[in-house]
Amino acid sequence: MAEGDPFRTLNVRKDVVIAAPVEIAWEATLAQLGPECEMPGGAPFPMTFEAWPGGRWFRDLGEGVGHLWGHVQVIKPPKLIELCGPMFMSYPAISHVQYRFSEAPGGSRLELIHRAMGLIPDDHMASVGEGWQYFVDRIETIARRRLTSR
């Protein structure tokens, strides 16, 4: 973060149809939020996701080292997850991320919305959308794999 980064707001929206039932898209999302998480480029990035209200979403690096990404604000399987917290932002900021699932022709619809405010640096403003697109693409990949393995 550069000296004097301005206070900014961020609003990223992704809306995709996943060729799988809502229940499988939900399972795939929990996998991407948890042990099957990958970062852009395919690097494994296993996370812990506690799927209950107040549950934590964090990266445990062992020996008391890690990074809290957020807390579960709302969870209504298999339709809605809302997370609040810093996410990947290691600077003064707060985020709200919503995953909303619904039935759609050809499968299920995932609406992902990430809203944030804080001292967000230019590089994050420019790249956050790409990161969330990778997450959405990864959820689709996991859902396809789970659908074909059933």
C-alpha cells in the first residue's frame, strides 16, 4: 500500500450458469472455499471454511500462523452464503461477499457479488475481478467433475 492511498469502494459482480444442479454447485463452492481452493494460475491454496453462522474462513499455515479471510454472516444451504471480513486485504478494508444460487435452464445460476471499502491499492482495484473470475471458473470445474463422478 502506497502512502496516501485513497479511500475507495469496490464492487465486483459475476453471474454464471453452471451446468449442474444447485446442490452440486453448492458442494463445489464449499470445496473451493475449503480444501480444494486454488489461486489464479492453479496454485493450491487450501483454506478452512466453517459452514455455520459465525464460522471462520481462513488459511491455516500451522503453528499458529495464518490469515483470517472472513466470517460466515449468512448460510442457507444450498441457496446463499454471505461472508464479511478482510478477505485477502492486508490493509484497512472491510468486505462483504455474497454467493447466491438459483435454478436456471441448463443447471444453476451463481451470482457472486464482492463489495469492499477501504484503502484499496491500485493493483487490487485492477485485479480483483480477475481473481473472482478464477474462483467462479474453478467452481464450475469442480461441479463438472462431481457431476461426472456420480
